Amino acid sequence: ERVADRYLKREVLGEGTYGVVYKAIDTKTGQTVAIKKIRLGKQKEGVNFTALREIKLLKELKDPNIIELTDAFPLKGNLHLVFEFMETDLEAVIRDRNIFLSPADIKSYFQMTLKGLAFCHRKWVLHRDMKPNNLLIGPNGQLKLADFGLARVFGSPDRRFTHQVFARWYRAPELLFGAKQYTSAVDVWAVACVFAELLLRRPFLQGTSDIDQLGKIFAAFGTPTSSQWPDMVYLPEYVEYQFVPAPPLRSLFPMASGDALDLLSKMFTYDPKARISVQQALEHWYFSSAPLPTDPAKLPRPA
Ligand code: ADP
């Protein structure tokens, strides 16, 4: 089947937050692409144009660590977004038991993640859905953020689809306390969870409900005190919790270096205003000290 006179449709790759994703060949360039089909069904005509205008802006945003949006067009009530095709994602790397990740490999994957996110934040775009399966990996080992800017255009994924269980594990405490304003700090918390997952080779805080998610966070870092986080008590869903002491971070990450633990603790700061920024994380000595990040082309990937 030919789509928009240009793309040859191949198999479905999966169902995502916003709709079906399928593989296609771009007959103009010969390249393989991924096309995300977004239903615009119930919305009013005007919304489609607004979304399309916003999407056109996303096309202008290019960075080595962001998935490139190469084309966007409406067709039969669906918005089609065309992206460069990526072989695998970070979740597959983390889960693959045949892959050994050295400290230098982890540093490299995490540095690319932060670089992509820093680009988003410099453009005043929040990602809002950072998780390992949104971190795609290309043939030369380059890691690129997917779904960049989509949350702003189509609404935050976790508000649209409550079945999105995985997204919960990456949610910042202020969101779990009902904060209405997203800030770049929520992306920092999420990306800290990805870092932890790279170190542990399993999701770090696997809550089974929003309340349980907070419980998992408190068990790991201790209950937040109002001196640590003064604005906490003003959050809409704040409730007082029974005191839980913080175990040493070292005990949760026995394999991590002191440098890695220091960076981790600065990203997992309760008060979003005190949490370090993505740019500050990139400037942390963890990245400039030995072992230096592995060259992306030499990173281990699933067979
Ligand atoms: P989610 O919303 O759950 O993050 P996505 O909509 O990003 O999922 O993607 C759905 C499926 O399509 C996933 O299996 C993903 O691996 C695949 N996919 C998404 N983008 C690409 C791409 N650029 N290249 C290859 N596969 C992709």
C-alpha cells in the first residue's frame, strides 16, 4: 500500500501511546522509516491545524540525540508522523541477559540520554515520557529520544491512557503528590530512574499503584522532610506519611562507583527546585572521570 504517494507500507512495529507505528520505505530516498499514525477522530477541525502547525515546528528541531521527524501529513482523519527508523531501544539492551554493560558503556548510554534531553530543555520543550523504550538506538550505536514534543501537542501520555503502567515507575514525587505544573525537574527524576535501571539491569522503583509508587520512593530515599522540601505540604494531594529512614544509597547500588552515586543522589533530590538540571548533570565529574564513556559505535547491542 502506498501512503501519500511516497511511502510503501510494511509491517506494524507496535502500538504506542498515540497510535499504531508501522515500518515503511520512503520511495523518495530509499530509506526505511517508521510512521506513527495518530488518530485525530473526535477532535474539531481547528485542533488538527493547531497540532499540524506545532508538528511543523518540531520538524525544525534537529539534534544528534533526538529522533528526526522527517515528514508530517494528515490523511483520512489521521495525522501521520514520519521518523527515521531505529533498530532497537534501551529497554531491549537493559533486558538482554546476553549483554554485559561495563561502567563505561553505562556512562555512554546515559550521557547520550542526557544530551538529547538537554537539547529538549534548551528549546523549552519538556519530554514528559522519559523511559527506556522511548530511547531508541540506531545502527551506529547512537541513542536518540523518541516522542519528543508530542506530549505538548497531544496532551501528556499518562493523562490520556491510564493503562500506561510503566510510565508510573519514572514519575517524580511532586507529580504523585498531584502537582499540576510540569517542570523540567520531572524529566530529571525520570532520567535518574533510567540511570538506576542501567546500573541495576531492572526497573528501580516498580510501584503497583500511585500510592505504592510513593511508598517505593520513600523506602529508597526516606520520607521527605519539610526542611528538605518546603513546598511539599502545599501540593494538592499531599498527605503526611509515617516516617521511614533513608538507607545508604550505596546499599541500593552495590556495583556503582562513588561518582555515579553522587550524580544519582543529586538527580533524586526530593525538592524539584533543588534537583540538579540536565545541563548540570552533564557537567558532573562522573562524565569526565575514568572510565570515559564508550564510543557509541562500540557499544553492545542486542544480536
Ligand atoms: P510508546 O508510546 O509506548 O512509547 P511508541 O509509539 O513510541 O510507543 O512506539 C510503538 C512501537 O513502535 C514500539 O515497539 C517502538 O519500538 C516502535 N517504534 C517507534 N518509533 C520507532 C522508530 N523510529 N523506529 C523503529 N521503531 C519504532
